[in-house]
Amino acid sequence: MDSRPFPVQENSLGAAKPTDLKEADFVQSLARGLVAIRSFDENHRRQTLSDVARRTGLTRATARRLLLTLHDLGYVQKDGREFSLSPAVLSLGYAYLASLGAPGIAQPYLEALSAGVHESSSMSVLDGTDIVYVARVPTKRIFSIALGIGSRLPAFATSMGRVLLAGLDDDEAMSLIMASNRQRFTDHTITEPKKLLQEIGLAREQGWYLLDEELELGLRSVAAPILDASGAVVASVNVSTPKPRVSLNDIENEIIPSLLDASNKISMALRAVDRTEL
């Protein structure tokens, strides 16, 4: 099994290469540069050239050229032998958020939702087998992992993920389930594919989904979909609550109605923007 942190398919040059792209159309240096950027994370904030080469599978010479180029472009900082990402990398993510439009539209509704229920609220989109946070209004920290814009979590084990998967047909959803690393986060985590597909069906039927201590003990999360003008699920919003403070009765009678109201308003706002751009 490949021990590197990036399970990518490779060609003879050692960089990721999608199977559906012709060799002549594939820009190897761009792929390698992105892999180098992705080698930095919460546990690898500062790396030497050798560290990057080892984590990516690139040669030291290639890693050196990439890091020096990224440094020259302002995306990487250098301190002696160590490299780290610079704030300029955020511009890559902000370009996506700006093109998406939804986070900026959703933010005031998320803030109102969070203020109304006195809990954290977030918005995410589906990216492969993960959800990616694109907007967030935190209150008191109740999750052991620090979450922010750009944070990723496995879709199968999150309320927003199951709502987003519910926007796909069963075959597509099952394909992503099977491609997921279905780790058991708690004793409550559902990992069996058929059972997960049933829960995704429940999310589709209800129009919302409650996740109860599957991602972390003591944490509940309820999510609802954001729909575009065609009725397709384009994003999901949620409210996260600590189990000791918020009962299931409170979630059902107070949080879910507020969440559905917010998701409907965000969906209508997105559709209004789409109409003005036609």
C-alpha cells in the first residue's frame, strides 16, 4: 500500500495524472506544483526540501525547483532550510469562493441562523468523497478539530455530507461511498455501505438530516440542502450542537425549523442572482 499522504495515480514522471486526459494535454509541472502545495498541512506546516520530496514522491531536484518557483511567485516562504506556505495561497481558494458566489450570499443568513439558535452554523460543498467548508459562523468551540474555510471532512460521516450525497442518484452516491476511507470515528459511526445509502435516502426523503455522535462523541449536527434554480443540490448548511446542552426535542422543535428557513432563504437568494445573470 502507498504510504504517501496523496493517493494519486502516477505516470513515469512521478506526478498525478488523470486517466481521462490525453498525455499531450496534461501539464506535468502544474500537477507537481499543486501536489507540492498540498504536502503542507496542519501537521506539516514547515518542511525541508527532503520532507516535501518524501511526502510527494518527487525527486529532491524536482521538489527544489518547485519550491523555489513557488517562493518566487510568493506562495511559499523560506526560512533557512525550511519552507512554509504564505498567505498568498489563500488567493487560490478565494478565487474559487468568488466564482461560486454562494458563500457571500449565504453568510448573512448563516449569521442570523447562528444568532437565533446560539450554535455554530456552516456551509459546505461536495468535493469527491469529502465536504469542503466554504462559509462558517462559529460560536463556542465544540469540535476537537479546528474548522474553518477550506477545512475538509469525509462526506459519509457528516450531516452536510449525507445531505449532499442525497442530491445524487443512488449509483453515484454508492460510488462515492465505496471510494471513501470509511473509518469509524466513534462507536456510533455508520460505515456499512448499504446502511449509509439508506441514511442518504432518509436525508433525501426528509429534506434534512441529523447526525448523532457519529463524527465525535457529544456532537450532534443537523443539515439541510441548498438548491439551485433547477432543484439540484449545490451546497449544504448545518447547525452543530453539543449533546449535553441541546436535547433532541430542542433540535426538532427549534433548530430544524430555523435551519430549514435559512436554507430556503439562501436557495431563493441564489435563484434570484441566477435570474439576474441570465
